[in-house]
Amino acid sequence: MSTSQTTKPPEHKAHNLKPPQRSIAIWGPLIAVTVVAILVVIIAWHRIQVHKEQEESSKSAEQITVEVIQVKRDDKSHDLILPGDIQAYQVATLYARTNGYIKAWYTDIGANVKEGQLIAEIEAPDVDAQLRQTVANLGQARANLEIARLNFEREKDLKQKKVVSDQEFDQARTTFDSQEAAVKAGEASVENLQVQQNFQKITAPFAGVITKRAVDVGDLVSLGSSTTGTVLFSIAQSDPLRVYVDVPQSDSPDIVDGMNAKVLVPEYPGREFDGAVARTAGAIDPSSRTLLTEVDIPNHDGTLYAGMYGQIKFVLQPKSPPILIPSNVFMFRTAGTQVAVVKDNKIHFQTVKVGSDFGTTLELKSGVEEGTSVVMNPTDDLEEGMQVQVKQSKSDQPADASVKK
């Protein structure tokens, strides 16, 4: 009898899924050490940064921050506005140059006249009568001269023939010379009276406008000057016009002949009339320290009148630009006017010499050079050699004196 044997399937060994104990023992400590080292480095770096910031903060707390501005020259052009009286280019007062009565006048005030134009006539009967008499006397003198000439020629021929004596010849010659002189005197008298007769016609000495008429028809006038004569008319040339202005000595080197100028008149706001420098006095007036300057203004349309008040505006480009710095950089001490200069982040006090005052800015004559950093709004706690922090001013350009009056 066969015994049946049940065949059992072979048992499979279970797979071990856990990492080997040896690998864990090696890598675990290494990873832990690395993490700890990184944390130590991070903590150390953080502490170093905090310490550095604390040192910088402490150092900053010990220093004063100052705002500085660079010293620069004001090389910009600026306007110079000066007052002046607008005058006629030429003015003449016409006086009577002969005695008589006003026969007629042909122009009144405001009339534009041309050079040589007849503007009035004087009736002078005395001069006319004297001229007629003198002309008659001249004719008589010429007749006497002709008789004397004939006698002299006759005596000359007789003298050569030795018919007349030397005395008779000399008498004929002197008579001829005397009559010749009498003719010349008569001619001069006639010319003089003709000139006086021409004075009866009053003409314009130049083109202009009649500004005054002082006589009327029938008025008696007498010859003379400003003290004894009779004023007839006044005439002014208003194209061009001229303005005299006194330029301060400080600006006189910038005024040259031919430079442009503008004329401002209150009656025409916002309008500028073109002009030009015609000439200067060439010398400074010692009483006012100014340079007398003439500006000529074209006036073709007659808009401007002689006698108006106006202002002359010059646009000046300084030949030697001044150093201008704000007025809030100065310190007034017993040692004089000073500024706080920053060099190598240290304070140094420098005595300066101040020139013209333009309000918000002042001209610096000497003391600091161009490009130097000076402290704005210096305080009393600044000391010589003090270490400071520098802050550049937002406006590193000194306000220029754009308009000087």
C-alpha cells in the first residue's frame, strides 16, 4: 500500500526591506554635523552683520551730517535795468535874426517838417529900405571907380611922356585905389543886408517836429539870442531818439559801443523797443562812480515821444564772471565773515571778503576758490577739524542775480 505523501511548496525567504544598519551608522552623523555647521555659520554671519550695523550706527550717531554746495562762478548772462529819460536826437530853438513883424507862419505844433522847409516869414521894411539904398550907393561907387580908373590910365600915359608931375600921377593912383575900396565896401554892405533879408524867411534847420510856436501874425520881433532875441519856434528830431543812462562802475566794462539794448516804457507794458549803444563818455564820473552811456532808439512810427520816462535793459555777459554763493552759508564772527569749508570730510573755517549783495546771493571777492565745498546753514556746534558726514545740496547751483537794478 502506497503511502501518499503530500508535497509542500518550498518556503520563500522574506525580503529584508530595511536599510543596512551600517549605512545608517555612517551617513546619519555626517548629515547632522553638516546641518549644525550650516546653522552655526548662519548665526555667526548674522551676529557679525548686527555688530557691524551697530558699529556703523554708533559711528554715525557720533558724526554730524552737513549739507554742502559747490562754489561756482555765475557765468550766466543777466539783465541790467537802469532808468533814463528819452530825449530828442536834436533840439533847436529858433530866434529872430532880424527886426520886423511876423508876416505869416505855415506850421503849427505837432507838424512834421523837412530840412529847409519854410515855416514862417518876417516882414522887415527897414532892412528892405536899407538894402535898396545900399545898392544905389554901390552903383554910384562903381561909377566913381570907373572915372578914377580912366583918369589913372590917362595919367599913366602922360607920366611916361613926362607931361605930368609925380604928384599928379600919385594923386590919380590913390584916387583910383580909394574908389576901388569904396566899391568893395559897398558890395559887402549889400551882401550883409541881403543876408539879413534872407533871415526874414524862417526855415527848419533839420527834419523834425514843431514842438512850440511862440509868435503869431503881426507880432513884433527883434534880433538877438536867448537873452535878448524873440523866440519863434522850437523843433525836435524824434527819429531816432536817444536815452542817457548812468551805468554803475561795476558793470561799465561790459558796456561796448554797438551792443543791443531794450527800452521799456510804462505806457506800453509788455513791449520792448529795440535800441543800441551809440557811445559812452569813456570816463567814470567821480561823483557818482557811473559811466554816462547813450542809447539810440529808432522811432520811425513816432510811437515814442521825446521827454518820456523809460528804462533801459542791457543783457550783460560778464567778461570776468563773479563767484556767487547763497547768503545762508556765511558766519559772522569776531574774526570776520567766514564760511565753513569741508575738505576730506573735516570742517575748516575760512575768512572771506564779500562784494555786492543781491539779496539771496552775495558776490564772493576772495577767501575760497571755485569748486570748494561750503556748508549751508552752518550751526554753532561746528568746530575746526570736526569729522562730518557730507550731504550734497539738491540745488548745487547758486541762484544768479538775473536782474540787477
